[in-house]
Amino acid sequence: MEFDLAYLMAQGPALMRGLWLTVQVSAISIVLSIVIGLMGAAVRVLKLPVLDKLVIGYVEFIRNTPLLAQLFFIFYGLPTIGLKLSLFWSGVLSLTLWAGAYQVENIRGGLETVAKGLREAAFSLGLTPWRFFRLIAAPMAIRVGLPSMLNTSISLLKNSSYLQAIGLAELTYVAIDRISMDFRTIEMFVAICVIYLALVLVLSVFANRLENRLNKPFRV
């Protein structure tokens, strides 16, 4: 079977609709996972009673269970207890919780590099633990942990393809649907590979520019 460029061009609008949905669910999930990472890392570093143990349990549970199992539990399991989410928000929730667990550890690793003397100096000046975290520790931790945070975000973007399992019409779902109808396997898989590669490159460029901007005051 020869590669049919005309067929691929004809499927362009459908692929773009799937791409737009992939971008939406991934972007929202990345932002929310970083928020979870910041909150969870703050709880871990400040060693807040009870909450610290809950965060540890959450991280260990998510990191040691398959993403697909988590996705099925959210989409099929939560409705049994009265919490029914749409396809879109089920996908966002599953990706957010999955990536959030890794972001907690990414940011916590960055926080561990903050010198103990900075904390003591901040407290001696009257800063509360929360203000120390928000104004001093978090910005430094994000600068140090940005490469690992980028890796998690890229993994989240690629793992958005799992959402086809619950019927969300994202990019991979559209490609598989077209293959099932037209049997043009090569064209579809080439298309989604190129598109995912482009998305990852765009995300990497954005992160690299952000990293350069954050590191600018620290260059000699």
C-alpha cells in the first residue's frame, strides 16, 4: 500500500480537531499538576502534621499504579459513588493526579537545594513559613527543578493518548477511528507521530526559554 498524501490532507480537519482537544486537556492538566506539585511539596517540606502523611500516600499510590487503571477508576468507578464527570474532565482529572504526584517530588527535590541558612535568615527577619516558601523557596525550587518538571509535562502530553480508552476524541482517538474505517494505517500513524513530535518540541522550546530567563540573574 503506497503512502497517500491526498488522503492525509483530506483528513486534516479531523486531525486538527483532535489536536485541539489534546492541547486543551494537556495544557489544563499541566497547569493543575504544577499547582498540586507546589502545594504537595510545601506540605512535605514544612512537615505539616497529618497532611504530610496524606501527600506521601498520594504520591506512592499514583506512582505505583498504572495510569490506565487510574483513568478507568475515575471514569467508571466514581459514578458509582455519585460523582460523574464528562469525558473531558475525567481525562483532565486523571492526567492531573498522575502528573501532580511526580511534580510533588520534582519540586520537593528543588526545595532540598535551598540552603538552610536562607530559611534561618528568613525566619529571623520575621517571615512566616508560608511567606518563606512563596517568596524565596518556591522560586528557587522551580528554577532548579524545571528540567524534571518539563520531563513530567512531556510525559503527560504523550500520555494524553490513553484518553482514547474512554472515548475522548483526542488526536490518537481520531487516528484510530480513521484507521478502523479506511485502513490507512501508515498515513495516520505518520501524521500523529509528526504532530506529537511538534508538540513536544514546542513545549521544550518554551521550557528552555523560561529556564534561560530564570537563570539570567544567576549568570556571571
